[in-house]
Amino acid sequence: MDRIVSENADLYAPAVSEMSDSITQNWTEQALECYYINCNCELCSISKGNYSFICQMPKVIDTLLQTAGEPEKPRKTA
């Protein structure tokens, strides 16, 4: 799967060194969703909640790809 995350990763905060290690060790359901929608916030279930935080998922995805590799778990479809 082609990734476009890295080219825009600096637009997101906090820095990778400030992210919790727990969210960059394993593919969570939210990380999988973000990965499979190619970090398109318009398609994200979280963005529909109008939360007041800056999304870290593009950086989380980049870190997961480097440390854990591509996800083994296929996305569930209805």
C-alpha cells in the first residue's frame, strides 16, 4: 500500500519522542482504521466526534510501520 503519511507528518504534534510508547508498539483498531483510510481525516470515525486535539495518528502509523511492520490483521468489512 502506498503511503503518503511521511510527507505531511511534521504538520502533526506532538513530536514522536513525546508520544506514548504504548500507542506505537502494536496495531490498535484505531491505528488500523487510520492506516486503511490512508490517514484521510474526512473518513475517520474519531474526527466525527469533534475532539479538541491534534491528531497524532499519522506519526503513530509511520512509527508502527518502522517498528512493527505492516499490519497482519486485515480490515474488517461489513
